[in-house]
Amino acid sequence: MMIKVAPSLLAADFAELAKEIRTVEDGGADWLHVDVMDGHFVPNITMGPFVVDAIKSHTRLPLDVHLMIEEPDRYIPEFVAAGADVVSVHVEACPHLHRTLQLIKSLGVKASVALNPHTPISMIQHVINDLDMVLLMTVNPGFGGQKFIHHVVPKIRELRTLLDENHLTHVDIEVDGGINVETADLVKEAGASVLVAGSAIFKAEDRAQMIRQIRGSDG
Ligand SMILES: O=C(CO)[C@@H](O)[C@H](O)COP(=O)(O)O
Ligand SMILES: [Fe+2]
């Protein structure tokens, strides 16, 4: 399986974003992961469409926008206009999930649903044909630098089986939170195809080498 690595900018120096982006883009990142938090869905506030727009002008990498916000439908068009290429909404924040996914797709970008660590795979069973990706949180959303929650690994396996049974092999499984060289092996073995990593990459002495190690092409 082709593995993509998406550095999370949450762990970057926000006062030097353009430079930070250059280091991971030159270092071989596949996507840039952008964490949007509203202080309601999660107990932290990060950035909005204005910053996404600024990031877009400094990279050719696809922007993987992880919306940890309530009422995402109100803001999705703005994030797409700002340059989002993949939009993840949390199932826990979407009472009309099917409608939200159609909205994302109607804007011509990839639609993804994110699940908190305790949220069962069955929550998305009836929308799997409308998805380009599923984001499985491997920490409780809200902050970078947290510890990987191991009980999510069987959920990755369960989702991969569900996708295989429905001939949806093109649907990516993204994992997010606590990914490092060790946990990367566990999630890839279970069927994940997009690995988000913030602290592991931005705190590494050699970011390019860390990206290669997480992807697994470096032994
Ligand atoms: O969505 C989130 C946190 O809510 C993540 O994208 C984190 O930013 C990942 O950071 P690390 O756990 O890799 O440091
Ligand atoms: Fe994220």
C-alpha cells in the first residue's frame, strides 16, 4: 500500500510558518495537515480560513484540513476557497453527516470523516460510499504531543476490513495523534494509509529522515 505522510503544522513554529513548511516539503512530505480548532468542539483554538489561505500561497502540497469545530457546514465553503484539498469533519459534530459530505464534494474537494478514539466504526457504516477518507483519531483531539491510544489499532483493522468487503480499496485511512517511528509500524500493519505526525517530525533533528522513517521507505 502507498503510504502518505502528512506533517501536522500544529507542532511548527507559527511565527515562521513559511520556513517550517519549506523544511517538510523539501523533506518529502506528501500532504500538509492543518488542525482547525474552535474552542468549543475541542478545548483549544488554532486557526481559521485566513491562515489556511496564507499557508496555501507557500506550498504546492495538498492541504489536509482537519476541522475540529462545531457546525462545520457554516465554514466549509470558506476553507475550500482558502485552499483546502481534503476536508475532514468530525462525525460527533455532524447531525446531518450525509448532507455535510455532499456539501464538501459539491465544492470539488475530497470528503473525509473523523472519529474520536471512542467512537465506533458503525457510525459511518451508512456513508462509506460517500467518502474519500476516514480519519481515525489515535489521541483525544485538541492538542499535539499526546500519547498514542493503543485501543484504536483494532478499529483500524475493522475499518480496513469493512472497506475491503465493500470494494472501497481507494478510500484512505488516516491516523492522527501520537504517531512516531514505533506507532507508525502498528498503524500501517493494521491498514492505515495516511499518517499524520506533528511533534515527531517537527521536533526531529532531521525532519526529512523522520518523514522517511515514518513512511517506512528508510528501514
Ligand atoms: O488533530 C490533532 C490533535 O487534535 C493532531 O493533528 C495533532 O496535531 C497531532 O500531533 P502529534 O500527536 O503528532 O504531536
Ligand atoms: Fe489533526
